[in-house]
Amino acid sequence: MTEQTHMATHPDLIELRRRYDAASASPIAEGAAGLALLGAVFLAASPWIVGFNALTAITVSYLITGGALAVLIIALTAAYGRMRGLTFVVPAIGIWTIVAPWSIVGAMDTTRTTWSNACAGGAIVVFGLVMLAVGFLRARRPAL
């Protein structure tokens, strides 16, 4: 009779998670996560900050998207080794932020709404790509 071990206790998996956690603890990764979190908070609050809260559909979209992004970034920061596979969602939400005004509302009424969305979405995409790159580049380096 052979004894079966649980996959979570496999030494290779433990080492891989350790490398991802070490990568996420770098100043670049922490800075990108912090700035992405600020972008998420701004995204959720932007209808009231910029003043397009009268556009109900996009206001609800940004409130939900910003809240979900904030929760995702907090989870990634807390357990990057286990959740690194979801990092691609951060730049995807940033891209959605850029295209949402035209997808939801159609023709945009205000320039400030468009600029707010483009700037917030672009920043979220950049910080999300940095978070994604840190996981790929740092975790693959051999331990010294």
C-alpha cells in the first residue's frame, strides 16, 4: 500500500510559491500594486469626482469594476504565490475602463469623462502589466 501525498505539500510547488511571494515583495511589485489599488479606488469614485454620475449605466459599471479590482489587488498582495494566475485580470479591467464609455453609453457627452476613463484605464493597464511582469520575471530567476 502506497502513501499518497497532497499536491500542496510537494517541494517543487512550495519552492515556486516561495519564489512568487519573494517576487511580489519587491519594491517595484509593491509600488505597482499600491498604485493599481489607488487606480481602483479612483475608478470606483470617479463618477462623483469627475462629475459624470448622472450617466447611471457607466456609474454602476465603474463602481462595480473599481470595487472588484480593489478586492482583487488586495488578494493578490496578500497571497500572490497562490493567486498569480489572476494577475492578467488587472490590465483587462484597465482596457475595459478605456473602452467602457463607448461600449455602455455610445457617444460620450463630455470630454472630461473620456479623459478620466482613458487616464485611469491606461494607468491601471500599466500597473497591471508591471504586476504581471514581476511575477514572470522575478519568479523565474534562479535562487542565489
